[in-house]
Amino acid sequence: MGLQIDIGAIVANWKALAANAPGARAAAVVKADGYGLGADRVAPALYRAGARDFFVALAKEGRALRPHLPDDARINVLSGHMEGQDLTGLVPVLNSPEQFFRDRAMRPGQPFAIQLDSGMNRLGMEAAEWAQVRAEALAARPDFIMSHLACADEPDHPANAAQLAAFRAMTEGCDVPRSLAATGGILLGPDYHFDMVRPGVGLYGGMPFADAQQVVRLSLPVIQTRLVQPDEFVGYGATWTADAPRRIATVAAGYADGILRALSSSGASLYADGVACPIVGRVSMDLITADVTDLAGSPAHLDLICAEQPIDRVADYAGTIGYEILTALRQRYQRTYL
């Protein structure tokens, strides 16, 4: 099995998103092991390209990444200062007054950042909580103040303007760098850029960055090809039956490798040199079957993620989003970095 990851494309996508926000410094979100593609390879490449601010979800991720980046790279932990965590060399993004007071008591003088809830109701201090600690927090000089948009991938959604107004109101008069935009927010335009932008899924070829370069190719080896006669079925549950003689290829991958079972009978295909080979029957733990009747011969491998079927198209077939397709990829794949 082969997962081909184009590091050069990730860097190009970062540069393109950074160019969309010329007044802001561009960070890079590398949580969930670089969206499943290997933060230890992605982050150093982005550092060499000029990124100095990196975001992870958990302190554990930050500690794993820290040895792979120079000391001047800032690794920001979005879950903040959780009790009992080692934050050496990391910057917690504090989400509540409780986290703020814990962090200042345990890490006086160490760098930190603040997250405000501008309306998403997920992480960050609400306006009343921020008012309680604002003066003390600003006196301690946070690295930045951030919030996160809930509907940035829908440019016309009224929540975007509402959150922008709320963020401006809560940060008015703060002489601290501000950050609101991830990938979708960058594409909303300059009003959302502030001092730092935080591109994430767009780096890895995902929507809403429609101009992103393709980053991932997932190529699956064919174990066996067989002729299936009319009225014979394929796979668990006998959910697909041949209506004519068909050649069926079985490939070595399945839901244990992060290929979602929802792709069964979904309309998704595997591809051979641009030719679609429909997935037939159920995706099982280690195997997928595809109809290769239209191919001239028996292929050595078939592609699930490729130029003809990028991550968001796979996601559409599975009824999910590109983020889940990427982060579901498992470690059984042999990885090749370009």
C-alpha cells in the first residue's frame, strides 16, 4: 500500500494562502499529526519556507513535535493549560479564567496566548469571563489573542460577520497581536486577517481552498483479479450482484486503514491511469473490491485518492468532510514523501 505525500505541494499551498493575507504573518496548523500526513515531516518543511508559528491540539502533540523544530519556532497548544500537563517549550492558548490563573501561578513569566469565544460556543472565554481577567491578562502580555470562525467555509453565512464584530468588540484597545482566520477565514478577505492567520486544511489540499495543489495520492495494491459471472455476488452481505460477466479486483486496504466503510456502494471508484473502476460490495476491514472490466488488463494497483478523485470528492461519497478522510489514514501504509 502506498501513501504518497507531496511536501512541496504543502509548502506551495502555505505560500499561496500566506499571499492571500499579505498584512498578516502566516502560521501553520499541524494538529492530528499534520492532518494525518506526518507533522515531523510537514512542520520542518514549513519552517524552512518561513513559518514560525505552529498549532497543535494537545500538549502531547506539541512535545512530540518540539524536537523537530528549532527553538525559535513557537508551538501553540489549542487545548490550553490542562491540569498536570508538561508545557515545556510550548505556548498554551488559554481558554478560560481557570486556565489563565492556573497557568500564571505555575508558569509565571512564560509565554501564553488567549482564546476568546466569539460565538462558536466551543472553546475560549466568553465576553463576561474575558472582562474579569482582561486587565490582568493584558498586563502579562500574551503572545496573541485568537478566536475561531464556525462557518468560514460558507462565505455568505451571517455568523461570519457576527463573529467578526464580536471579536473586534472584545479586543478593542488591546495592544496585542490578534488572529481570527484559519483557511476559510483567509479566503473571506482582509477584514478577517488581523495580525496572524492560521491555515490548516488548505495546506493539505482540502476545501474551501479550491486552488490548492494536490498533496495526497493513495495507491492500493491489487491482490487478486477474478471473473464474476451473472447473478454471482461480491463481498459481505451479498450487497452487489453482477448483471453480466465482470472482472473484479480485490485490493489490500479497508476500514482498518482508514478507508471509511461508508464508501461501500456509494458511487466512489478506484482509478487506474484515469479510468474509474467502481467500488462494488462492502468495504471490509482489510479488503476492497472494484469492477475493472473496462481496463485492458489486470492492474497492479488502484488509486483511491488521486487527481481524478481528490479528498473532498471521496468525502462527498462517504457523507463526510475532507478532514476526516485525511486524518483517518492509518500507519499501515508505506509512506513516500516528495
